[in-house]
Amino acid sequence: MSTMREVAAVAKVSAKTVSRVFNNDPHVLPETRERVEAALRELNYVPNTLATTFRAGRYPAIGIAVPDLVDPFFAALAKAVGQLAAQHNMSILVTNLHDDPEREQPIVEALLRQSLSGLIIAPISHDQAYLAAWASRTPIVFVDRAPTKVPADHFVEDDHGGAYTATEHLINHGHQRIAFLGDSLDIPTTRNRYHGYNDALRHHQLPNHDELVALGAMDRDRAATAFAQLEALQPPPSALFCSNARCAMALVPVLSRTELAVTTFGDFPMADMVTPAFTVIDQNPVRVGQLAGQRIIDRIQHPNRRYRRRNVLPVGLIERESCLNTARLHPSHQPTLTTAHSSKAG
């Protein structure tokens, strides 16, 4: 494998000049750049990442730790970070935290021991104090969920406001028995969305029945079990709010056979293609990933600059057919709305 010094010798320049050309420094003279690029091609030069790591003290990669990469939100987020990292000649290292809070610290610290340039994390535990020692030398940005017991940059969605909007949308269609289906109230996003759901019911003077709240929908089987409990109620709910896209995806096989109106927090692939198409609160995970990745880059390039730590991103409703089912409504509760339409509110 050729070295930078060998390229410099062929081009008759210094190794520093070769580095400047390779990193696209605009201040290199055109004729010098041409000689260096010819030498790079001739010797088929590939940069020594390990040597770069030793010089800079950091591996040119951004770590990403998320609860579940199968979740469409986190998959899209990781892809967006990867695209941004590539623009800065960096790579990404991605790991799953799964659903066990006890595993978060060992998994994340194993990632950080790679001397990463930065870390983006969607935490699952209730305590991130273990990151305080790492944060002094590695930029860390939280996404989707705010940090606990450690100050750090974070980009989160308006979970409460989005859930309120989704629930109120069902109320405006005439529904009064609206069920909530989610994974666990121990998860901050689910808990905040549950509060938004509750507040919408309270604002419209509708009762909040505990029997209408079904949890534990972590996968298809458990989601189907939770949904069956709701369907067995007398009377059953006429509408359903899902706390996240993973729950909604797990329910696709059963929802097509019901008369429920449905909204969910989070869009997912093919959500507009299933029958009925899902009305969703759009989180825009690509935007979250871009903002988090850019904050890592900014922290590296300008370590002493002051930044806003807490960043709450707006969400919007995308109306599709799943919210329009009024078959279970009592005639006196039928909405006055007579025409369906699609809209996206910011």
C-alpha cells in the first residue's frame, strides 16, 4: 500500500501538500493539485485511517446507538446521519440497544471505546450519568428522547403536541371512545404521547377510561393480544391512537378487518399503501438525523461555541383514510364533515 510520503515524492511536493489536495483544500495551486492527483492515481493511494486516528486522537466515525434499527424511524435517522457523515469523509458505526435498559451502558461504552468522533444516542435507560466522563472529550447528541442526569445536546419531537393533535383529530370526527395502544409508559416518548392523548380528551370533556389503554405492544404477537383486549370491551372503542409506528406496523394484519378509525405517531414505509392508509403524525426522522449529525460536526469544528442544548422539533398531521371510519359511531355522534381530503399540518 502506498504512503502519503511516496505520493509526495512522485509529485515533488511535501506530504502536507498531498494531505491538503486529498482533503480538497481550495488554496492549493491548480498546477500543484494536478501533479498530486496524477500521483495519487498512479500509486492508487488509499488513506491510512488508523494513522489518521492516532494523529487526531479520534476515529473518523460517528457512533449511533438506537433501541431498534428495524423501527422505520431509527432506520431513516441512521441513514440520514450516514449520508451527512460521508460528506465529511466520515463513516458511521451503528448498534442496537434492544429493550433492556441494563444493557445500555455496556453497549454504549463499548462503542465509545472506539475513540469515535461523536455519538448519537436514543437512550432506553433512566440514567445517562455514566456518559458525563465521556462527554468531556466526545461530542454526544441525544435524539428522540432527552438525556437524564447528564447535560447534552438533544433533538426531540413534540410528542405531547403531536399526540394531542392526533387524538383531537379523531374527536373532531365524532369519536368519544378512543383507545390508546403503546409499548411501555416507562419509555419517555410513549409517556409524553400518553399525556398528550389524555389532555386532548380532558380538553374536550371526554372521560379517560383505564380500560381503553392497552400497553405491551412490543411486537406483532403482543400488539395483536393488546388489540384483542380492546376489541373485547363492551362497548368497544370506535377509534384508536397508536403511540408509535412500530405498534402500527404490528397491527396492519388486524386493522384491515376492523371498523376502527386509527391515527398513529410516526409514518412508516407503505403506510400510505395499506388498506386503509394510515393517518399519521409525521416525525421527519431524516431531519432529526441531519440536525443531530450536523451538531456533531459543529462540535468537532467549533468546540468552544455555545449551542442550544434542548431542541424540540414540530410535527404535523398527514390525514389518510384510516381516520375516516365512523361505522361504530352512534348516529348522534356522526360528524358534520361529509367530504374526505388529505392535508399536512405543520
